[in-house]
Amino acid sequence: MLVFGILVGILATFIQTIGQIVQKKGHMDALRKRQSFICNLTWVCGQSLNLLAVPVFIVSISNTSQTAQSILPAMSIILITIWSCILLGSEFTKWEAMSMAFLIPATMILFIFSSVPKQDIKSEDLKDYVYSPGSVALLISAFLINAGGGLVVYQIMTNFEKIKQRAIQLRDGAHTDAASTRESDMNTMRTQQIRGSTMSHTENTSDNARTISNNSHSPTLLSNASEIHEIDILSYKWAAIPLIYFSFFASFFGTLSNTMLRGLVIIFDDDFIDHDKDEKTFGVAQILIFFMINIVLMFISLFYLNKCLQHFDPIYMIPLIRVFTLMNTIICGGIVYKEFKLYDTTKTVGMLVGTSLCFVGASFYIQRRERVYACKEPVGDDGVISTASYGTIDNNHRSKDHPDNEKRSCKTC
């Protein structure tokens, strides 16, 4: 069983690595949809295999040494978290969104069945756990919400594809108008110098400078630049909605179904905990610890949600929610094993250590993302919008020798 768990984990890592490599190479618009589908498909397959690998790890180490029991759960959590941080995903098409609507409940069902060792529990308990009205209602609601959300996300992405095309037209038009206006101003200055002017040299220079300033800041150019800026930010940042949406609901349903509902069952039902007073006290304390961990994660998620809304930037939430999804899944797995008396003190300590390390890693990663995106400035001093930092529209109008390039470089990134 242990070897099987290791092989499943390696296979999941390999599949996700392929998806990440394909995604990094997906810069051409002609191949973006195909590569996006491959990346998302490999992410779903890898996540499903990871959900299968974690219970196999924990079950297989039940007969090993105490040291292995405390180390392997933490290692599995750390490895899964590392790969979840690396994989940020991409935009969803219509069929990808619909497939996710089916795959998320299917993954939850896979987790429920793979999390329960059949040989150590009664069939009645398994039937009550899997086919309880709460579990069925949970899966149905998860499917309906994800299916409806998938259609909404598809409509959003369809509209922003049109907006992006409009932004390209505006950008090209603004750049052409700015170049032609500057060339016309220079020709006007040369004409005035050739003809000669009765004005003094100072007044002439002042008037010419004022003319160039007025023309370069004309309402048309400023309007186009402002419109491009708003459209580009919208089209990029709201493209993160699918990532946030699916990850959040997967984490939300997993946490509610196991940590809160099943946690209460453990606390008040003597059948799931040994009748020894000390063991029951430890079981209640463990459930409360898991519950408090999720409460902390919920408040942190709300903090970044508030920051996301303040800055109109969902990028703050993507890596954090991806990590929390897996962390909550593993915490829920701990609840399941404690219910069926397979999670002892040593395994619990190992999982808490791994969870703590995951939390530290997630915090470091999100801070890194903040520093990187804080260094991005979409608006140039020349009034033309630089959209390269947002990844939606390539910007080639600025030359390599532009003085702002050196001034804008971020040494900390």
C-alpha cells in the first residue's frame, strides 16, 4: 500500500508538471485555448490523484514505525502544497467550465470512498456516511452551483474577449494618432524657424512647447488612453474569476461537510470515540484544533478578499486559495480517520506540523506575488498604455532605450 501511494503521488506530480510546462509555453493566441485545456485537464487529473494518494499514504503507514507515521503525512502535505503553489492555471473555456462542474463533485465522491478503509468499519457506518441526506444534498448543491457558475464564467470570458479586441484597436489608434500628432508638431516648428518670426527666441520656444503640450495631451488621446487602461485592467484581472470561483467552492464545501458537520458528530457521539475518558478528551481537543485552523484560514481569506476588492485585483487570492483547498481537504481527511479510530496522537502531530509548514509557505508565496505585482505599472509617461505586465495585450511600442525602462525596474522582484 505504501509503495502504491508513492507511485500515485509521483504520477500526479508528473502529470501536473507536464501541464505546467505546456502552460508556460502557451504565449501564442492560436495555441492558447488548446494549451489552456491541457493545463486544466492535467491539473484536475493531478488533484484527483493527490486526493487518492493522501488517504493511501495515511492508511499504509498504520502498521509502520512511529517515526514514519509522524513524517510521511507531513511530507505528503508539503509536496502537494508545493505543486499547488506552482500551478496557477489559466482561463476556462465553455467546455472546460462544464467539465469542472462535473469533475469537482466526482472528485469529492472519490475522496469520500478512498478516505474510508473498508476493512475497519461496518458497512452500515459506511452507508450512513456516504449516502446520508446531508452528503447527497451537498454533492447536488455543489454540482448545481458549479454548473451555473461555469456558464456565468463563460459569458464573462466571452464578453472580455470582445473587450480585449476593442482595447487592441484603441491602443493601435492612440499610438498612431500620437505619432502623427508629434510629427505634425515638429513640422510646424521647422516651418516657423525657416520662415522666421518677429517673436523673440524665448517667446517662440515657449509657444512651441505649449503647442506640443496641448496637442500631446489632447482629449482624444487622453480619452483613448484612459479607456484602454480601464479595459485592460478589467480584462486581465477578471480573467482570474474562474480560478477563484472553482477553488473557493471546492474548499468551502469540503470544509463545511467534514470539519463542521462530522466534527460535531465526533464530539457528541460516543460510538466514534473510545470510551476511555482521556481518549475522548483528546478527540474533542483535536476536533477543536482543526476547527480553529479553518476559522483562522477563513479570516485570512476574508482579509485577502477585502484587499482584492480594495485594489480591484483578484491576483491576491489565487495562490492562497489554491493552497487552502488542499489544506482543507487534508484536514477533512484527518477528521474522517479520527472518526474511524485510525488517527492517533502521533499522526495528528505530524499532520499539524505539515499544515503549519503549508501555512508558512502559503504566506511567503502570497507576499512574493504581492511584491511582483506591486512593481508593475501599466501606464507609461508618454500617455500610451503598457499592457505587457498584465499578460493580455502585447506591448511593443516602447523601445529598449526608453529612459523609463531603467527607472521602472524593480530590484526586489
